[in-house]
Amino acid sequence: MHASAERQRVITGAVSQVNAHLDALSAQFVSRRALLELVMLGLISREHVLLIGPPGTGKSAAVQAIAASVDAVSFEYLIGRFTEPSELFGALDLAALKDGQVKPVT
């Protein structure tokens, strides 16, 4: 088999798997296909996803369901109006701050 044909077969198989996961989850999360696709895109691209919206709209449930469907681990943090940046990113490095750099201790 030609290398490009093999690559195309692998890509088609991966897309089919992703769509199968999304189709199964879409039955659980009615009218939330776009949300599911965005979270899946973040998972595939290994990037963080920040979901902002009113309480009770299924944000956390969607992330947890996608993570469970692909055997992944998720992290969530409830951000409120009084959340400090240090809660998310760590305290500031005081030695770096003396040098004029703002960076957290992670």
C-alpha cells in the first residue's frame, strides 16, 4: 500500500473514532454538540479549555463525560469572583520579582 494511502486510512479511522465518541455523548448532552467538539479539540490538541457560562449548563458534566469516554484524566477548578490568580498559577516567585520579572512558583 502506498504511504499516503496508509496515512489517509489512519486519519480516516481516527476521525471516525472521534465522531463515534461525539455521537454517543451527543445523546446525553442534547444541543451541546459544539461544546463537546470544542472540549474534544482541546483534548486532541493537548491544550487547555476554559468554559465560561451560567451554572447548571453542563460544562463540568461534558468534560467529565468526554474524559471518561476516552480514559483521560480531567482537572477542574471552580473560579469565582474572589478567586486569586495564585490559586490557579501558584504564588509569585519573590526572587524573580526583585529582578523585575513576574512569574509564579509552580
